[in-house]
Amino acid sequence: MFRYYLKLASRSLFAAPATTSLMVATIALGIGIFMAAVTIYYLMANNPIPHKSDVLYAVQLDSWDPAQAYREDLPEQAPWELTYIDAMALRESDIPRRQAAMHKVSLVVQPTRVDLKPFQAQARLTDGDFFALFDIPFVYGAAWSRDADDAGQLLVVISKSRNDELFGGEDSTGRTLRINDREFTVVGVSEDWYPVPKYYDVNNGAFDEPEQMFIPSGVGRELELFSSGNTNCWKDEDINSFEEFLGAECVWWQYWVELPSEVERDAYQAFIDGYVEEQKELGRFARPLNNRITAVEQWLEVRQVVRDDNKVLIGIAFLFLVVCLFNIVGLMLTKFLGKAPQIGIRRALGASRGAVFRQQLIEVGALGAAGGLAGLGFAWLALKGIQQLFPGFEHLARLDLTMVGIAIASAVVTTVIAGLYPAWRVCRVPPGAYLRLQ
């Protein structure tokens, strides 16, 4: 019976191509705009590492000005980053399974290939645990060791894309790369990695592309590398050298730990509280005890990665979809009532109201599916436009299989809902009046 209804639906739709095309285009436009907005929101609010989000924690220590909070709008929050002194002290703990202190740096790369000019690259200065901490796989080689971090060895891990650019995609482990006029040895090539949002460092753009080069944390002191991200200081200090800056009350290091169990979380919380209490005796940390370890999803919420205006955008897009559906109701009502004579004959031949109603809904569902598929095209065009207008959103403005399924399902469901009244209305038409006219 379903096949029969589907056959009738296709005949009906092709019998009035202009009206059908108008309805499909209306559905497609509404669904396309709505899905473009939903896709952006979905990716912005996405859990970037669901299999580990409950064991990865951002660390905060409240070393800020005792006279005022770090953020006036969030007075309960400690600074988002740590001082160099504190980051290096926390590295001595053996409680976390893995841990990484890090910050963003800007480097000058001097390729060995004669066809490539020197260029400036954003890199991440971090610990060797960084890759296992965030589950970044390797194409060639591996991460460096803790000894390399402590010694500040001139080592580098580059991404697959950077390796393709610099070494033609070959296994470059063991080869040298000149960076900031120093010879670095390539120890690994990582897979391209695009977490959305970029949860490990939302200070410098939660949706920016991640760095494609990584160097040991100890290199920063060796080469006197300042952060190319956020650096915030509250204390008036006389700083005349890089070494003096390292000892200043300035926060510029992000710190992440992996704590798989509640026992380890409690132990680590006790460790950082104990560390701060020791520092208080030395005259630091004048504010009340306020040390935090925050899991990934809570961290993104605290950092307000998804802003309220993004939710407003979803509401506006939904209202636009509703307007399109109201137009669809009018078009369907006109189309269905235009078929009233044929439906009257079917009713007179014994078709029940329920059978006629179901047949109309199948036609509506087919219309919705066609509109949903066309709507994917509108959504793709809208997302391409966003990519052109906002170059940093390439990894946000894209449709995945989940969103494709949601688009088609939304089109079918909303179109069927819109078609309920026209289908019910045509079923209520008495067949006798049309039989007298035949």
C-alpha cells in the first residue's frame, strides 16, 4: 500500500511542476538557512574530545591582585593561566597520569628548500606529554622525552601539512629545520589535528586553527621566547631581563592534567592547595584559597566559548523556517483543494478518510525529503559564504553526516507537520458535490 501511495504522490507532484518547484524551493530555503545556523552552533558547542573530556582538567591558581578579582564579571574565577614559577612547580607532581604546561609562540622558519622563502609560524611551546594527553597520533616518529623538556633540547614536532610543505611528505624524522637561526631536529610528524573548539587554549581564539609546530617547554628559556598569546600582569615590578620576567607575577602559561580517577582528582586538588599554602608563607597568593581543576566541557562553559548571541541566531533562523512553513501551508492547501474532485471520486469508490489522509501525508513527506536535499545545497552555499567572510571559520562552517541527517529529518518532519491541516481539510470535503459535477 505504501508503494501505491508513493506512486500517487509522485504523479501528483509531477502533475504541477511549477507549484511543486515553488514548494521545494521554499522548504529548501528555510531548511538551508536554519541548518547553516544550527551547524555553526553545533560545532561551536561540540564536545571536542568526548572519550576523555571527563579526565582532562585545566588548572587554575589564584595568584592575582589581592585588591581585585581577575575578572570583574566573574569574581569567583581564578586567572585562566599560570605564572612561569607556578607552571614549573606543578610539573614536579607525579599525581597526574600526564600533564603539560604550554603557551603559544611565534617562530621564524627558514626552510632548506630553495623554492620556499622564510616565513613566520605560530607554534606551541609545551611538554612531551602534550600529544598523548590530547590523543594526537603520529605519522612518523614520536614525542620528545621529559629529559628533553628539562634540558631545552632543540627538537620539533611538525604536523603532516607542515611536513608536506617543508619535506614533500617524506619521513622527516632526524632531519634538521632552521628555526629562529637555530638548528632544530625533527623528532616526529603528527597527524593534522583540528579540535573544534580549540579547548586546550581558548585564550587566543577558540576557533582558530591549531599550531602546526611544537617545541619543548625548556626551549623557551633557552631562546627567551615570550608568549604570542595572552600575557597579563597585575603587580608593579621592575623587569629588565627575560629571567626577571620569568619570576614576575604575570600569568601566561596554560596547564592541563589527566586525572582518570576520583582518588587522583582529590589528591591533585590537595597537592595544588598545599603548594599555594606554602607560597602564602613566602608572601605570595594573598587572595583567599581558590584553586580549581576544571573538566573540558565545564571549562568551555566557564570560558563562554558559545556566546548568547549564537543562541539568538538559532532563534532567528528558526523563525525564518516557521515563516517558510506558513507559506507552505497555503500552497499545500491550494494544491490539495485543487485535487478535491479526484479525491471525491476516490471517496465515492470506497476510500476512507484515513486512507486519503495517509496518502496526502506521504505526498507531503516526499515533498519534505526533496526540500531537505535541496536545503543541503542552500546550507552549503551559506556556509561557503561564511568561510569567505570569516577566514578563521573554515573548520566550523562545514556539514558533517550528523548535520546532513538532521537536515533531511527536520525537513520531512516540519513539512509533515505543516501538511497536517491541508491534508485534514481535503479529507473533510463531501464527495457528493463533486460527483454531481462529473
